[in-house]
Amino acid sequence: MKQYNIAGGMFDPFWKDLPFANIHNSITPDALHQLYQGVLVHLISWVQQVMSKEELDRRIQCLPPTYGVRHFKNGISSLNQVSGPERKNIGKVLLSCLAPNLPSKAVQACRSILDFLYLALYGSHDEDTLAYMEDALSKWHNNRDYFLETGIRKDFNIPKFHSLLHYVDSIRKFGTVDNYNTELFERLHIDFAKEGWRASNKRDHFPQMIRWLSRQEKISSFDFYQSWLQSIIEEDKEEGEEKAMDGSVYQYTIAKLPTEPHKSITRILVSHSAPNFLPCLKLFLNSLLDSPQPRSRALNAILPINAVDVWHQFKLRPDSQVDGEVVEEVIKAIPFHKKHWSTRFDNVVVLHSDKAESTSLQGICPLSIWLSYSSDSIDLQATRF
């Protein structure tokens, strides 16, 4: 660097003679800026060049709204200063918009990058999940030539793509990437700097920001104490709780009145596109009997009812936390209705095997949900795809 007069080089670092110093270990992966704001940005740009920005926007606009996925009604090309959460939502829908415009090789390349991204963000890892990451990265290298052949890229000498090679080793050495992801500090910047600035009068703001933060901490401490007292009082109350197969607790709630009261079973079969509803309802009612009949006899039985009350959504609160907060999920099954201009049927993924966490989709069952009420019982019906 000296011969080219490049300023800023460190020619005599303090750690060069330290026997156990390895400067490379001080550089850890950063999921926010390397994966979401780096690799995914490049991938979206290349896809836009292949199928045009207008076509990608059109496909994203055509996607139906669903829980947990942002609906970009104006597309993504018009977004300015895209934030990390927005980039995450784009990544959720990108793969569904590729075929059939992109060849299979390009789709596999995009899928492998997205697989690697979501695997890297796992909250726990073992040798199986790390092997999945290595396999996804290998598929990327086997299929990325498409972007070279079409002239989208001349090379892949991009530092953020090179960083993907070090993720598995870093996870083995330092643990999961959430231990050293800068997304946490980006969030704290909002809480400790931006919110405090907005609360000040913009003059002599530092003392005001410190006073505001101190008060926020005192309020949080008092809320924690109140929550602790409340948890002791309500320790013996277990209203609306159901034990999941893995032993965790789920709480679900529904509205007091049904959206469609006394809806005929024939209409449910058509409007909900649920041809298996009738046999599932028969088996469910049969399971409530003191002496259940054989399956074949129960399926051939005649129901004593011809209509049920139908709800269009229910709220599910798992016994888990995300970033320290309890997340309440709203699952909807909305057919064509006079109050709704479009249908919406959310899908859920049910863990029904102990192998589900460590082996990708093995041990996982995708289901289509609907909710009905019959014989003084709530019936959570599900159809397996």
C-alpha cells in the first residue's frame, strides 16, 4: 500500500506479535447488513434486470394478503431507503414471483440464497442445520453461472457474497448469528436516541434525552414488578389453555359472536373450498362420544345437524417470545362474503414430530384452517395439503 501512496493503511498493528491474536476472528458475520441489506439487495436487482422491474412489481402486487407477510400494493421498485424489516418482507415473497419467467437454474440459485439466509438466522444450530447451510451454499455456486451467462454479472467478486463462506465456521466458534448481529444495536438506536430526541424540545437536548431515558427505565422496572405480582396471582388460572404435542401451552380466543351464524354445511363446502369438511366434522363429533364408533361407521353416519356457526378468524398466542415480547398471531379463513371484497385462507405449519426443528420440513405438516361451532364445542378443523 505504501508504494501506491494509499492512505489509511495499518502497517504496524499492535497485535502482530501477540501469540494468540487472530485478527480474522474479530470480524464476525452481520446478518442485517451482509444478508438483508447486501446479498438480498443484489439478488433483487438481478431479478429485476432479468424480468424487468415492472413485471416483478406486477407479480408482487398480485399476491394475496396473508398473515405475517406485508402486501406491497404498489410494488417494490418505488421504495426509497428500504429498511431492514421491509427487506425481510420482500425476501418472503421474492421466490413466489420468479417462475415461469426465470429458467430453473436461476430459480434454484435464488432459492439457495434464501435458504441459506433463513438457515443462518436459526436461534439454535447443530451439525444437521450447519450441513443444510453448506448444502444451500453449494447449490448457489452450482447455479449462479446463469447470471454470468446472461450478462447480468461479469463476476461475483463481491465481499458480502464472499462472507457467506465464513458463516458456518463463525457459528461453530461464536454461536448463533444473533449473538453478534448489528440489528440489535440498530433497534437500540431507535429506543435510546431517536425516541429521546423526539421527546425533547430540540434545544439543549442531551440533558433532556438522559432524563427521558431515566424515566423510561423506571417505568419499565415498575411494569416488570407489576407483571411479576400479576403472574403470582394468576398462577393457578389456566383459562383457554391447551397443551400442544411438544408440551408447550397455547391460548386461543375467538369473538363472542360468529361472523356467519347458522351457515349450512353445503355452503361451507363451496365457499371455503373445503371438500373434506363433512367427513372431518363427523370424525370430530364421533370423538366426543363416550364410546366412539369405528371410523368407517362414523363416516357413513347421518349428522343430526345441517348448519354450524362459522368464525372467520381466531387469535393464537404461543407460550414463546420473540425479542422478549409475546407474539399474538391472528389466523384468518375468510371466504367470499358481503363484508370482504377478497377471500383469504391462511396456512399454518404444525410441528407434529420431535425431528421438526433440526431437519427442515421433516416432521412438519402444512394445514388449511377453518373454525366452526357445533354441539357446544369449538371445532378447529384442518385439511392437510
